[in-house]
Amino acid sequence: MSFKDATLAEVDAAMNEAHVAFLSYKNFDGKKRAAFLRAIADEIEALGDELVKTAMGETALPEARIIGERGRTTGHCRMFADYIEEGSWVEARIDTAMPDRTPAPKPDIRKKLVPLGPVVVFGAANFPLAYSTAGGDTASALAAGCPVIVKAHPAHAKTSELVAGAIKKAMGKTGMPAGVFQHLHGAGFEVGQALVKHPRASAVGFTGSYLGGKALFDMANQRPTPIPVFAEMSSTNPVILLPDSLARDYEQTAGMLASSMVLGVGQFCTNPGLIFAVEGDGLGQFIKHLSAAISKSLPAEMLHEGIARNYVKRLSETLSQKGVKLEVQAQAESKVGDKDQGRPTVASVQAPVFMENPSLAEEVFGPFSLIVRCKDMNELNTVMARVHGQLTSTLIGGEKEIAKHTNLINILMGKAGRLIINGVPTGVEVCPSQNHGGPFPSTTDSRFTAVGTDAIKRFARPVAFQNFPDSLLPDELKNANDKGIWRVVNGEMTRKGLG
Amino acid sequence: MSFKDATLAEVDAAMNEAHVAFLSYKNFDGKKRAAFLRAIADEIEALGDELVKTAMGETALPEARIIGERGRTTGHCRMFADYIEEGSWVEARIDTAMPDRTPAPKPDIRKKLVPLGPVVVFGAANFPLAYSTAGGDTASALAAGCPVIVKAHPAHAKTSELVAGAIKKAMGKTGMPAGVFQHLHGAGFEVGQALVKHPRASAVGFTGSYLGGKALFDMANQRPTPIPVFAEMSSTNPVILLPDSLARDYEQTAGMLASSMVLGVGQFCTNPGLIFAVEGDGLGQFIKHLSAAISKSLPAEMLHEGIARNYVKRLSETLSQKGVKLEVQAQAESKVGDKDQGRPTVASVQAPVFMENPSLAEEVFGPFSLIVRCKDMNELNTVMARVHGQLTSTLIGGEKEIAKHTNLINILMGKAGRLIINGVPTGVEVCPSQNHGGPFPSTTDSRFTAVGTDAIKRFARPVAFQNFPDSLLPDELKNANDKGIWRVVNGEMTRKGLG
């Protein structure tokens, strides 16, 4: 089934309708917006098997994965519902007046976050549910008070259409204005471009390739009125294996990393694409066990033909670089490409060669990892200091050995948005402490996250109210603090009301 | 006295030195960084009269203003010292592990803000102290843990040099690394460009013209690795006079606004450049009293020749537009331009003419205000809905009359970063509730503020730590919470430690 691309007139109408919806939606209280988000979760569940089967058919992802992703999607809708209903997210700050202060009186000023305006969200190829139509971008924007216009990903347009239908049902049941959520198709670039360039667009959320995200970022910055783009783009998620621990734990480490590499056919933004280790027996044993696991793993169909073709191309480019040694490659069931299969592959390279060839540091989207062989920890530190921005970085080693390398933790803090010890980067827990973001090129702005409650901050801005009578203040800033939200009052965090 | 422009080699050396300083400075605890900020305040005070006289000589600002601005500068250094010493600013979030959760265990994740890296700060022409060398950008970046490289404003280079000397003394007294603060001169564009384009730069702070700020924003976005620019640029700070109240309070309103217009020769980013009112006797009386006050006010020397020349040019362009009527202009003491004098001026225009001519909505930097005459409140609402982004917007009227126009407050919330009732936009209190920011073109990113404690957020990014042993976590995230900072632990705000 294919859908008609939106026309430019339809894009314009959608953006204008989103603007009109914003004028009322932005003033709905947290309770009302929360009811909407919970209804979205309910309606997605009510789609039942049809959604699961449609998503499986469009993405080649297995049933358990789609069911898990659906749980994550309804989970984040309900998480944001709870979060905005509680209300402290608006970061209320109150400084009361001091009319007698000299040399000048101090006015009463109060501040809180308000929504930015209509947000354009791009569905992601690799997560048909959790990063798409009702994904984290949509849920956090709706939670903030922003209407959303989704550009469906063409690779799972029918899944997107189903979820959009669920959201529209939820709108009807909870009395939302018509333009609060809109859904457009666009197989080429035109629809996305027109949305990002439209004067009524206030922000953009995107998960996908570096080329796609960077193009949207540039387009948004070159508008007469630039708007913020949060694009999550490209990350190789370095994993560092500390030598003394590796000499002991090579087998367990190999097993853990092999599973992470092939999970979802390597199609996660947090897939471990680079592994750094020091030469020695431990590394040799690690590669032996990793190779055994990878050679036994089955190739699997990738999300869509374009991704599979790109994987084959990037893999062959990488393997043909000077100094790159193929360590292991899973056997294909048939000729590569025929069935859009991604063959799990591991290669290795010496650190000096890696440092001289920047293309080796770039993401190969799929089940591929490159092991960078360092002659010692000094060389490993040197090469890590040159790696570009990442979503995650992982250290594997015993606590005592890691404690000897806090300098490395220091380096990694500057490189990545999330540091992991003795775990794998895949698996992004949705919770307040999560940071799914990181320095460029992993995202376009390292100060924000795409996952977790703080994702809402991408779509909100502070407004201060000076010398307002209590009756004219927004509820969150009135003296009474009826909802008992956390506020900073004259420098002190409190849930108490004033006077 | 004039200073030599920095060479490109000096820019490169400064940025590299800042990077080296960052490697240690970012790990200094809040107490140590606070001592440095307090020492800066002390050393600025220790400059005594020399600083005041130098700044007066370079800027033509009167002694009381310079002394006031010095107080604000030392004040925000000490405010940020207190803020980071207390420590809750890092926004700690902790979600503890649930190893038995099904279908997958939940890992322990903890998050806090860390500094971005070296920040390039541009001294502002209109605030030789509070928005320059030790201004809010510098103080908030140093507080966050970022080294600062200041490009001195050439119009007050000697003042800047004195303050830089004070900061360097403070560095020596508190054991700071050499590159934590550096000071460069540059009369043209080359030095600023080289700083913003340097690979070691992580962020930029700027207060000044739209052309200057937008050029830096574009330059930073076009780097191979884009960096965030917070540029505070251009605002006309609309003031709306509600008709029923104006019919009663015209005299008082005229007096209040006349003072705000001519304050600092109109050279504030929050100067009231546009006044919106409904035609009628009240408006007539208001203009009569405003004109009386303005005609009695004395022209005064502007900050520097370039600003004065630009004011004369923009003023004459504006006054020559079709439909613009000159209402009053203060008498010059001598031929305009001879003494870089800014003559306070008020003009008026009908709303339909204003809406047809976008140049009338643009800032005339100096003591000029344009009154936009609306035939009724409907027309006033229409014209306000078309005004572009602003730092502030002000409503003047009785509480009962304002309560009838909450739709207007709603419109203004979408337009400005700070709303004021029955006050003037000039005067920016430095406190947690302050928002000195707003939608484009008033700033380049409406999600941040240049003034108040939240200004620190421009220069920090979150990092999550997953599965870290307590001993390897940053102090703010350890179980004990020795400093008793506010943290969100498993969704609850608390100062308690864990376990």
C-alpha cells in the first residue's frame, strides 16, 4: 500500500491549522494534556494485532521487538502524562518584590516554561513506533503544549497511518482542537523541506542519518527566522576494553558484545560500532570468542532495501581501506542484497592507521564493529581524545582497573552523552536520568536529550512575568501554588505557597 | 590609548591554552570555582576610581551609571559563586537499578550537567562592565566550568583591559590554570571570526547588533562542528497602553515612559521603542505630556561615534517614511553629530501604515520611540500578532481593564521573553526568575536567558552515567549526597542521600 505525497498546499494548510490549534492547546492545563497522552496510549493498544502485523510486514522486525517497542511507546506517552500532570516541569521561579530596597526597588518577577509552537517531527526508519508517529519527539512536544505535524517515514507509512489514526481518535475522545496532531506522507524531500521552511514551524525533531539531519539543521538555520532542530544522527558508540580485565573476562565480554552488535540487525543508534583495546593475549582470546559467536549468528533482513544497500556499500568501502583486516563475517543465507540481509561483520585495524583515516571513524549503519588495536593505554587515550561526539561510550573492566583510568572517564565525558560501565550501549531506558543526546555529530545540540522526561525541554522556553497581579499570573506562578509543584521561591526550592 | 589587534597565531594559541585549562578547570568543585568568582568581584572593586574614570572616559556614561553597573557586575559574580557552591544547578537525576524487573532489568542511571568547553565572549558596546569582560556571559560560563576568551569591544578597550587585569589577579590568588580566562583585542572582524571558527571553541556569547549577532550565528552553524551561539540582538520592546486607563492616567504614564526612553540615552536593549495605543482623548493627552517631558530632556553624548552616526541615520530614515509624523524632538545643544549626541525623539504612525512597512518595526538604537495609533483594540490585537520576537513587552492599565484583555497577554507570551505590567522594560533585575531572552530576532535561541542564574544553562550539557560504582561517580551523583543538593531520585525531588 502506498500513500500520496502531501502537496505544498496541504503542507501550508496543515501548518496553519497547527498554528490555530496552538492558540488554544498551549493554554490547556497539564491534566487535560495528560488525558490526551493517556488516550493516545490506550488507542495504540486498541489497534491490537493489526498494528503489530503491519509493522512487522513493513520493517522485517520480529514480533517480540515490535511488541516491546509498542510498550515503550505507550510507556513514554503515559510517562509524559504523569510528568505534566504533576507540573513541576515548568521550572517555576519566583522572586518577590522588595519595594524598599535601595538604591532601586526590586520588582516581583516570576518565570515558567511555555511551549514553543508547532513542532515538525520526522518518523525514523529504525523505530517504526518509539521514534516515529507517536514517538518520543511527538510525546514530548505534545506534553510541552506544542501541536505536532508528523512526516511519516515512507518505509513504514502504513504503520504510521495506523498510529496517526489512533492519535486522531484520542483527540476526538479528549476534546482536542483539530490541528493539534497532523500526519503527512512524503516519499521524497519536498514535503519535509516545506514543513521545516514553513513560517509557522517552531522546532524540528529528527532521528536518522547524518546527511538527513544536517540538511534539516542547515535549512532551519537559514530560514528568515531560524528555529531549533534536534537531530539525532550518527554515533559509533565506542566501547573500551581495559587490558587486565580483558585478560581475565574475555569470554564473557565477547558474548555480551556479540549480542549487542547483532541486536536488531545492528540498526540501533547505540550500536557498538567501535571497540578499543590494547594488544595482547586477552585481545586475541576476545577476538577468537567474538568471532565464534558472530560466525554462528544468522544474517537477517534489514529494515528496508535502501538501508541494506547502504550497509553493503559502506561495509565494502570500510573493509577495502588500507590496514583493515576482516576478522569474521556471518555466512549469508543467499547472495547479499537479494533479501536485504545484513551480515554481522567484525574487522580490526591498528590505532595509528585508524587515526590517519577519518573515514574509519564514521558510522557503518548495521551489524558491523571495528576493533581498534592500541599498543598500550597511552595510545588508547590518544586515539580516544580524537574521536568525535557520541551518544554513548562504554568502559569494560573491573572497578579497580577502571579506578586507575579516571583520566579516560574524563575524556569520555567530553565525547559522549551517556557513559556506561560493564554493560552494552544498546537499550535506552526511558526515565528522568536518561540522556539520549551528545556532542556533534551524534546530535545537533548536546544540551538536549531525545529520551526521558527532560526531552520536553527541547520544545519549551521561559517567560518572565514582572509586576503581575496574582489574578493575572499563570496558575503555576500564583501565590497559592494549589497544585503543590516544586518552585524556587526567593532562591529556595519549595512546594509551599506564598504568604 | 589603543591596543594591538591579536594576530591569528595569538588567537590559535589562546584557544589551545583555553582547551588545556578546560581539562583541569572542568573538574574543579563548586567551592573552588566560587572562590575564583568572588575574587574577581573583589579585584574589580579594588580597581577603584581608575576603573570608573576610565569607563566614563571611553563611553560618555555618567559616574552614577558606571558605579551602578560595577555593582551589578560584582553582584552577578557573587551570585553565580553562591549558586554553584550550593550545587543544585547540575540538575542531578538518579534512577536506581531494578535488577529483577521483567521483561528486562532496569540499570542504575544518574545524570548531571557538565561544562561545554571554552566559551568565546564578545564585549558589548552599551555595557562596558555588566555585559563585557566580566559580564554575565563570562560569569555564567566560568561558573559552569568553561574557560572564557573575551574579545574586548574596541570602544572601551582600556576599561576591558583593566577588568581583564583584575580577573588575572583573581586567577593568581585562587590557583586557576593559566588559560581559564584570556583577553584579546580586535578592532575589525578578523579576531572575532577566527575565535568563533576555531575548533577549540565550544560556545559563543554575544550582545550587540542584529547584523553582528546574526553573522556570528551563521558562522558558528557553518563550522564543520557547529557550536551554539547565544546572541542577544535586537528588540523594540513594545509597550501597550490600554485606552480606559490611559484616559485617566495619561500624565503619570507619560512621565514614566519619558524617563525610560531617555535613560542611558536610549542605549538599552530593553529601551521602549514601540508604543501601541488606541486613538482618543487619552492618547492625545498622553502625547502632549510625553512631548513636554521629552522636549525638556537634554540630548546626551552617545557611547561612541559609530552608534551616534547610526542613530542619526536610522532616525532620519524612519522619520522620512510615508505616514510617520514627528511628535517631539529634544533640542540639540549643538549641531547633531558634532558631539555624538543622541536627541530624544518621538514620532507616531497609523497602525495600517505600520503594518504595511516592515522597516518601521525594526530597532532604532537610541532614544527614539514610535507610537502606533490603532483605531480600536481589535486593530491593536491584529498589529501585535504581527510584531516579531522581543526581549520584553509591557502592558499599562488598571488590573480590571487588563483582565478584560487576557487574549493580549496570550499573544504577548508568544512574542516576548518577559512581560511587564505597569512598569517600564528598562532595568533588568539579576535573579533566578529573570529571563533576558526571547524569540528571534531578539535572541538566536528563545530557550535560554543571558541574565539570572539560569544563564549558566547555555554553557552546560547533560551526561548520564549508567551502572557506575559509587566510587567512580561524580560527587553530586554519589549515594551519600554529602552537599545536600536537590536531586530527582526515582522521580521524587529530595535532598536526602540514598540507602
